[in-house]
Amino acid sequence: MDEGEIVEDDADIRNDEWFKANYVELIQQYPNRWIAVLDQKVVHSGNRRRLVERRAREMAGDRELSFYFVPPSDIMP
């Protein structure tokens, strides 16, 4: 491993897999928003990443969170 290389832990990998598997639903529910994911669940969303991070970390404590931007889409429910 190179110095400065970011290593994902198991929680990040599970959240990434969940995000990919639920992508269509997420772009319908959270278009053009940041989401915070904890244990494969959206725990907070908003327009500004810093605010989403701060609020999600307050509720998650030391547990591992993942953050994603959900782009806008033409897919409608």
C-alpha cells in the first residue's frame, strides 16, 4: 500500500454495494442531493455536503458513514 492511499473498510464496501443496488430508487427519492449512509440506510440528506456530514456524524458517533452525491435524473416514479 502506498503512503496516503485511502483504504475502504468493510462498512464502506457494503455501503457502496448498497448504493449501486439501490441507485434508481435513490435518484428518484434524493435527486441532486447529498446523502449520508450508515449500515446501508440513508440517515440524512441535503443540498450541502458539509451540513449533511455534520448532522450525520452527530447521530452516528464513531460508526462508519459513507457520503454520496445523487445526481438529478429524468427517471420519474
